[in-house]
Amino acid sequence: MSNAQLLIAANTIWVVVAAVLVMFMQAGFAFLEAGLTRMKNAGHIAGKNVLIFAVCSLVYWAVGFGIAFGDGNRFVGTSGFAPSVDSLLAIGKAPYSFFTTVPAAAGYLFEVVFAGVSLAIVWGAMAERAKLWVYFVFGAAFTLIYSVTSHWVWGGGWLFGLGMQDFAGSTVVHYQGALAALAGALLLGPRIGKFEGGRGNAIPGHNIPYAVLGTIILWFGWFGFNPGSTLGVVTGDHVGFFAYVALTTNLAAAAGAVSGALTAWLVLRKPDISMMLNGVLAALVAVTAASGFVAPWAAVVIGLVSGVIAVVGVLWVERIGIDDPIGAVAVHGISGVWGTIATGLFAVPALAATLKTGQGGFVYTGSLHQVWVQLLGLAAVGTFTFSASFGCLWTMKRLWGIRVEEKTETAGLDVSEHGMWGYPEFYIPVPGGYGTGAHGHLLSRAHRHPVLVEEAEPDSREAARAEATAA
Amino acid sequence: MSNAQLLIAANTIWVVVAAVLVMFMQAGFAFLEAGLTRMKNAGHIAGKNVLIFAVCSLVYWAVGFGIAFGDGNRFVGTSGFAPSVDSLLAIGKAPYSFFTTVPAAAGYLFEVVFAGVSLAIVWGAMAERAKLWVYFVFGAAFTLIYSVTSHWVWGGGWLFGLGMQDFAGSTVVHYQGALAALAGALLLGPRIGKFEGGRGNAIPGHNIPYAVLGTIILWFGWFGFNPGSTLGVVTGDHVGFFAYVALTTNLAAAAGAVSGALTAWLVLRKPDISMMLNGVLAALVAVTAASGFVAPWAAVVIGLVSGVIAVVGVLWVERIGIDDPIGAVAVHGISGVWGTIATGLFAVPALAATLKTGQGGFVYTGSLHQVWVQLLGLAAVGTFTFSASFGCLWTMKRLWGIRVEEKTETAGLDVSEHGMWGYPEFYIPVPGGYGTGAHGHLLSRAHRHPVLVEEAEPDSREAARAEATAA
Amino acid sequence: MSNAQLLIAANTIWVVVAAVLVMFMQAGFAFLEAGLTRMKNAGHIAGKNVLIFAVCSLVYWAVGFGIAFGDGNRFVGTSGFAPSVDSLLAIGKAPYSFFTTVPAAAGYLFEVVFAGVSLAIVWGAMAERAKLWVYFVFGAAFTLIYSVTSHWVWGGGWLFGLGMQDFAGSTVVHYQGALAALAGALLLGPRIGKFEGGRGNAIPGHNIPYAVLGTIILWFGWFGFNPGSTLGVVTGDHVGFFAYVALTTNLAAAAGAVSGALTAWLVLRKPDISMMLNGVLAALVAVTAASGFVAPWAAVVIGLVSGVIAVVGVLWVERIGIDDPIGAVAVHGISGVWGTIATGLFAVPALAATLKTGQGGFVYTGSLHQVWVQLLGLAAVGTFTFSASFGCLWTMKRLWGIRVEEKTETAGLDVSEHGMWGYPEFYIPVPGGYGTGAHGHLLSRAHRHPVLVEEAEPDSREAARAEATAA
């Protein structure tokens, strides 16, 4: 074993471990989103995260990875589609010359889980009312949209050439996901009852411990997201630089939690827990671009501002009449913009040199050059992604409709879209279950949802349940 | 530090990290199983995963590891029982000559978590009706059965000598666990009410978000399971080959999710979420044997077929009168068989050469040789494991009985086997709890389970509760 | 790349991965604690883990890390506060000469998550009745207390100089957290109803599956906690020694589970699941000091004894009139003492030499020297931490009060401290939620908590809810 091989081995361990941590963020989104929505949709919302990650994994393997990181031009990769065994085992060779530190297979793994995170963000604002087929079709479409812009910023494209600093994707992953989420929320319209009476009615999530678990899983996964973006264990002259990236990530998240809690205390008169969780996530989103570029104090500042954005932003999005059940537009969109700009403000010149990307930020150099580059990137990605997403969803809406019927939205997506219940023992009699059989019906017939009983399509499982009830 | 030592250090990091990911699969099984069963058994079902992993860890340390990977003959390891400090710190030395890439301690860690997964599968089909002592005794017995066959296939035994390809254990871990599960389900008989009226009544799981979390945790853990089975960071000439294994694993799982959802949509008229989750798991089971041997396209094919197996297989097992609450027989058994055979069909000759195990599959070589080896392995392991498990459980049934009484099954295993409730505030008044005290009884006495109130053995905690109620 | 650089790269991978696993233990504590307490406090209890880890991260960065591991004297570190980029990227240099195997940033990451675990333990005994501001203030104070004693034992301080053996912190992390927990429990007094009628009334936790998930996450995270404490991949002459530490950790936990379950079976007449979980945790706590020093058989013995301690200790703490909802005093305190002493009994002389800390234990050397050192460490840390914690909390109690009012404790901390509900659909009507709107009110007005309805401060969210109800 040569030292060069040992280095590749070490790089691959780190990148694969980081990828696996990021993959686990799907559990974080599943529980964050299920926790912040209603019981009647809980199975659907948790389950669709599995489905869309699956769609994304297949599409990214077939096409997306080639578009994003295959050899090509400044706007799009033009090779490396549905790659072979040999090209995946190679290191730094065509069609994936980009990956010089790890085998291309590790590159695929690390990048596909990023695409999966961006896609997960999309559905937050579309929760509780989209038709199931939309997840399949727009999931595939967004994976391709994402692949194009990630080529621009990371895969050797034109924004990379201009020196845009987006270490792990405040723009590429989060802002972009939030733009598609916004397009979806606008085209779907608000949930039934959300703006009844002319103002935003709170529709509280059904399980705050789920949301907490989701947030901690996301924080945990972010230690793969940001530090893994070094794509190896040596960065410039620094061995183990990824540990530094983990440190700035952790400081920002911590500052976001404290700031979110205190801002909620001031604004809402109580330190609402879901607002504190939003503060954590908004800070993680913002420090994503900055984590390799900034000093610890700047990470704290980025987090503190993000905590304010999380609370005020979520309330503002509701105020302007957009129904975003999870707060994706504020937490991933507004805070993604903040993080991208903040990097241009706070980037340490020596770290920009280490990472060979752009230059030092305004507070060190007095120059706004880097800020302008960041703003250009935001404008370009924003225009492309919002247009493409809106166009795609608008076409789908015109052709077949993207929103479920009122009746099924009222009954809940679990039963209407999947023919099952997330928590059946709270809705229907289950043989030998809670409140049935010899033990009396805790949930009497009168208490059950009439829509469920009358409207749900009878299928084999329904029939079985009906029988069980009769027994 | 020599390069050889650095390589061992890197290997050990990877193998330990992979082992830890696999260990976490116990949380996945706990939540998958608890989610797919009823509220009244939820504490028991989640908790017994901790208990059986504990039993397995101790038995595997004392005996199993020596049987499986201790130096010995072609049928069984005959050394390395209850190992000493020195033998665990050694690398590639007796009694664990097998482990040449990592210290034997890392070998123990990686292998014991595999035994734990196989054992976790066993209980899926036996859920909601087995006596608690069975977990202790059959847990220990199955750990030994598993150790014998893992010696055959992996520990230098006779099936290894014949070139059987089972990269991470479709046969050794999953099919084998499912065979014991089948033996248990046959000897226990169906749950009360399952086949009342002559057909399979659905007994829906109480918490689909739990099942989703369990599935994502399992998918996450599988990135240790399959890629970790390289036992190091260099495989043949390929540095970082484990990243490739992770890629095929992910593609198969994704294909299984999509295929499972679509098959359920066709067969059940609705894309049932638990069926989609079964599709993911069946695909992961099938690609377990294949993950190091096959091309990406083959991983997708394996996953697509597994998604169909998951849905059709689960329905078929129910049709023939077997009550398998979690679907272990179909998902781990039938899909384990499929994955083992598929490896014989699709193994890339160059990868078989890299892994020094067997030869290329039918689609490349036109020869069915490898398929026959795979079938021989399935037959041998199947005969041994099913006979031994059935014999063991049959004896236990005759001597003391393995199934709880009807009364306790009806009341639920939480209260009958553990003297507590999984969700007490839905069953009993808790001091200061939901629906008690000054705030009125949401759950009035009439709503509570009479069996629980009348029959549960009074113990110190019961008395305390009774007092609290009276207060 | 030189071999020395490759070694640092490998060390950093391992230490960062271990740190990330330990960070995830916050999810374990959140779910263990939420599961073992009541529904009305579930959001608060899960959420405050995020908050206190955030407070700890910031305080530890600003001050704590310098106190604990900055260069200084035998009692306290006096440098390295709010560190700069350069000092965090350096290896083995002032102000962090202590970290010679990894960059100081990795050191911060690994040590801050330990401080976070110790702090998480504190709140277990204070659950369900402390005011929210206490988490901010005492969270910061305890982080500093912890930093001082960790300097004594690990950061080159006087107990380190005496050869105290506390591999990963049975004393520093667990016993110390339990002492502050005890101070808090004493100053807060028991929860309403706990000792009504003159004896300990059981207040069962609301969700045992949560507690199981929490325990498995903790077990999983402990594979970072103990093995990561090698701070690198080579220990003395042993490459991959951390795998051995993982092995002893796993064996002890397994023995604790079995012992806890059997002890509960004997003492309580039923194998209570939460007692089995306590057995796992008590064993992990005890083996924390011992994991690098003892043989596998000793790890099993340590775990078996801990399982007994968990059950008997929890009952004893209740018997003497202390209300410790999670069992922190017994599980982390008594078992932490046991583990620290057990290390002095069972340390293998060769391993003590490998780790260059203290000497062999009593069973090998016949000398009680090491036991006396361990006891001295316990006495010193115990005196300092209990005094400082009690003094701090006592002052806070006198100045502003640390316990919520009776009315708010009865209503639950979710609504009283955060203005929201952990599980709103079980408490209030949610627009379109479970049991509302056209589908009838499952939870009729009469069933809702009058305190909640009458007393909760009206804010914008409240008003929205009221409106939704009226609609």
C-alpha cells in the first residue's frame, strides 16, 4: 500500500460515513414533518420521504449524477449516465474527472443524498394536500433541476468559475429546495381552514417529540453534510480540516437554538418549541455555505441571526397568505439566502485560499466583490429553479391536477391516498386492539370519522376490518 | 507507523463504524415491529429487541464467535471461546486466524451485530403471543444455530470452499432468521382473531410513523451491513471498494420502494405504506448477497423483483394460513432466497475474481454452475436451520409451553408479561396524567380494559396506581 | 503525505465520528426522558435537550474548553478561551498542547459532546417541575463546574497526576451529572402527588417505545463515548485498540440488560421494561471508567452488578423520599461510583501500562492502591460538584425560584412554559384534526383540561385556536 492509496482509503471512509449520515437526514425530515402536521396525515407524510428518496436515487443514478458531475461544459455535464462498474470504481478518470480524492462510487453516494435532502425540503410546504403521483413525477423532475444548478456551483460550472462560495449548499440544496416548495405552495393553495376568517389559523403539529427527534437527527446528519463536503481528510495544508467544519456547524446550530427560543419568547410571549427547532434548522441552513470559510465567532453570529429569521420569517410567510406547514420557505429559503450572503461578508481570506474558492469576505477585505458573486449566484439559481419548478408543477396542475379533493383532504391522506391509517387504533376498531372486543368500544362508531366510514373505497383490507368490527 | 499498520488502522475504523451502524438496526427492528403491531403490546415488542440483543451478545462472546470464526474444521470452529484480552487484540493469529485485516475484537463486534440482526428477524413472525422466557432460551439456541451455518459460508467452512456467494448474508442472516421465524409461527399458531371467519383478517399496526422510522433506520444501518462486509478498505486491487457496495445497496433499496408501492397500488388498489416499506426491506435483503458481486443495473432489477415479492409474498403467506405479523417470512425468507439465486445469475466475473469467491453469473457466463452452488447452499442451510429451530421450539413447547394464555394475549403482553403499560395514559389513570385529577377522567372507568383491572397481578406498582386512582 | 500526517488523518476520522455518535445521545436522552414522563410535559422534556445542548455548546466554546483542556495548572486550564481559527487547526500546540493526536477542533468537538451528556443527566431528576429559565442559567453554570473537574481527571490535572483511572467518565460525566441532579431534586422537592399518602406513588412514563428507542440510541452512541476516548487509532502498541473498548462496552451493556430484567422479575415479580432499560444504562455507565482497562469477563461482572444496582437503587432512592423521574441518581450516580471502584478492582496491569494511567487492579495485584486512588477521586469530585451545584441552585431558588407554580405543574409544562401542546390533538380541537369539524368532537369540551382552557395566557396562537373551535 502506497501512501497515496492510504490517503484515498481514508478519504473514502470519511466521505462514505458522511454520506450515510446525510442519508439518515431523511428520517429527520420524516419525523420533523410528521410531527408538525396532523394525525390523519402522519403515515403519508412520514412514508413519502422514503418514496421520494427512492425516486431520487434512481433518477440521479440514471441521469442526474452525469448532469451534475459528469465531464461536460460550463452549464451541464454531458457524460456519466447510468454508469458502469468500471467507471464507478475509478478515481479521477473520465467520465467523472471531478472526483480525484475518492472512487466515483463514493462521489455518487455523497451527492445523491444531497439531492435527496433538497427534494425532502420541497414537500414541506406542500404537505397535507398534494396528490400522491405528484411525488413520483415532480420528484424526478426536481432531481434533474437540482442536478443542473449543482453542476454550476460545484461540478466545475460557471458559478464555480466565478468563485461562488457555497461550501455545502445553502444555495444549491436549501434555497433551491425552498424555491420549489414555494412554487408548490402557491400552486396548491392553502389547506382547508388555514385562512378561514381572513387570517392565519394555527394548525398545530400533532407530535412535538417527533419534531424534536427529527431536529436532532438533522443536526446529527449535518455533521456529515458540512464536514463531508471537504470530500477528503486533507484540505490544502490542513489535515483533518473537516473537524473544523464540524465545529462551526455546531456553534451556529447552538446559537440558532438559543436565538430562536428567545425570539419566540419575545414575539409570541412564550418560547414555542417548534420555533426553537426552526431556529436550529435555519442556523444549520445558513452555516452550510459558510462552514468551511468562517471563524467561530462568525458562525455564532450567523446562527443568532438565523434564529430571528426562523421565527419572524415563518410568521411573515403566513402573513402574506402562503400556507407552508413546515416552514420550509423561511427556514430553508430565507435562511439559505442569509447564509450565502453571510459567507461573502465573513469569509476568512486564509480559509478561502485553503479552499481555493473565491476570496475573503467584506469584514476582512472591505471589498464587496464576494458578496456580489454570492448575490449573482442566488439570482441565477433562483431564476432557473423557481421558473423550472413552477412551470413543471403548473403544467402538471393543468393536465391532471396536483391537489387532492376536499373530501379526501378532510378525511386525511392516510386513508384517502393509501387506504390505511397512520394510527388505526385511534380511528377504527382493530381486532384485539385498544378499545375493542370484550373490552368495550372506547372509540364508538359515533366517534369515528363518517367520511372514513362512508367514503373510503372498500378493498380487501377494508372488508377484513368490517368483519372484525362485526365480530 | 508503518504503512501496514496504517492500513490496519483504517480497516478497523471502517469495520467498527460499520458494526455500530448494524447494531443500530436493533432500533430499526424495534420500531418497525412495534409500529406494525398493536398498542397493547408496544412496550413488550420494542423492549424485547434490547433483551434478545443482550442475550445474543453474551452467548456469542462465550461460544458463538468461536464456533463461527474460531479455527476449526470445515463444519465448525473449535477454538476461541470466551476469548482473552490478548487473543482479542491480535490480528490474524490463532484462535482467530480468519481476521487478517483487523484485530479480532473488531471481528467480534462486526459479527455479533450480524447475529443480532438474524435473531431480531426471528421474532417478527412470533410477535404478540410468545412467552417471555422463550426469548431467553430460544435466543441463546438460535445464536448457536446461526454460528454453525455462518462458519459454513463465511468462516472457512465447506460452503465457502465450494464458492457460495453470499456477500453479507441474504442466506446466512435473513433467510436463516426467516426459517426460524417460520418454525415459530407454525408452532405458536395464529393470534386470536387473525383467521376468525376462515380468512385472514387485517390486524393493522398501531403506528405507521414508527414503521417508517424503523425502515429508514434499517436502510441507514444497511450501509454498515453490506459495505462493512468487505472487512477492510482495500478489496483486491480496489481502494474504497466498500463505496461501490454502498451504491448497489442504495439502488436496490430505492427500486424496492418504488416497486413495492406500485405493486401495492395494483394489487390492493391503494399504495399501502407498509407494503412500500416491505418493498424497501425485501430489496435490501435480496441485495445483501449480491451487493459486492453485481452491476448497478442488476441491483435495480433485484430491487424491482423484491418489491413484487414483498407484496405478493406477504399476501401469500397469509393465504396459506400463517400469521406473520411483521412479514418476516416473505421479506427476509422469500426475498433472501431470491437474492441468493440472483447473485448466481448476475455476478460480474471481474467482481467475483476481485472477491475471490465463486465465478461469474449466468447472464455473463451462460453457465448455471454458480446458481447450483447457491441452491445447494440454500438447501443445506435451510434443512439445518429449520430442523434445528423447529426441534428446539417443539421441545420447549412440549416441556413448558411457548404461547401465552388467551387471557393474557387479550390483555396484551405489556401488562401480562411485564406488569406495566406501553402507553399508560391511554389505559389507566396516571397521577397528574392526561385525563385525571382535577381535570376529569377522559378515560372513564367504563372505558378501561376490564381484564386489565381485574386480572393483572397486584404488585407494588399496581398498588401505587390503585391508590393514585382513589385519590 | 507523510505517515505521520496519515495517522493524524485516521485519528481525526475516528474522533470526529465518535463525537458525532456521542452528540446523537441527546436524541437518546430526549426520548428516554420524554418516554418516562407524562404526556402533558412531553414536548417540553424532549425540547429542552436541544436547548441545553445549545447552551452548553456556546459556553463550552467561550470558556469551558479552555478551563478543561487549555494549558494551565493542576487545578484549572487558563488559556484557550473563545479560540481562533489558527489555534483550532493546530495539533499539539499552545493553547491546546493536550491534543497531540488530532487538531484542537476535533478535541473541542469530542469534549463538548461529553459536557452535553453530563448536562443531560442533570435534568433527569429535575423533570416535570423546573422553570424554563433554570435550564439556561444552571446549564451554563454546570458546564463550567464540569469543565473544572474534567481538567482534574483528564486535562493534565492533579487527579490525572495521581493515576486515577476513568477511561471515558464514569466519574467525570455520569457521577458528576447525577450529583447535580440530586442537588436539583432535593431543592425542587417531589412532583405533586408523588409521595401523597406517605409512600412513593408510581407515575408511569407515557411512552415505553420512546424509552426503548432512547436506550438503543444511547447504547449506539456509547460506541463513540467509550471507544472514542482513545482519541486515536493507535494506543500504546495496539493498532485499533478502540475496537477492544467497544467490545467490553457491549458485553457490559448486555449483561446489564439481562441482570436488570431478572432482578426486576425477582423484586417486582414482573420484568418491568423500564427497569431492564435502566439495567442497560447503569451497566454502560459503570463500564465507562473501566472499558479500556478490564478483561471481557470483568466487563460482564460489572454489567451484572449494575443491573442489580439499577433496580434496587431506583427503588431505594424513591424509598428515601427523593423524586427522580428518570432514575438519574441511581443509574448515573450509584452505578458511576460502582464503575469507578470496579476499575480499581479489575484493571488488567498490561492494559493500565498500555494506557499509561495508574496500575493493575486488586484482583491482579492484591494491592488496594488503585482502589484508594479511585475513592479519592470520587470524594474530591463529589465534594466539589455537589457543593457547587447545590450552592448555585440554592441561590437561584432564593432569588427567583426554580420551581413552577402548582397550577402550571398541574396543567403541564408544555402549555404553561411554552404555550403549546406536545400532542395537541389529544388536548384541544385542531382545525381539520382528529375529532373536530364535521366529524364530531371526539374530545368534547367537557373532556378538555379546564386549567388549560381557562388559565393559559391568550396569545395570537391561542386566539387562532379559539376561532377554529368556534368555526
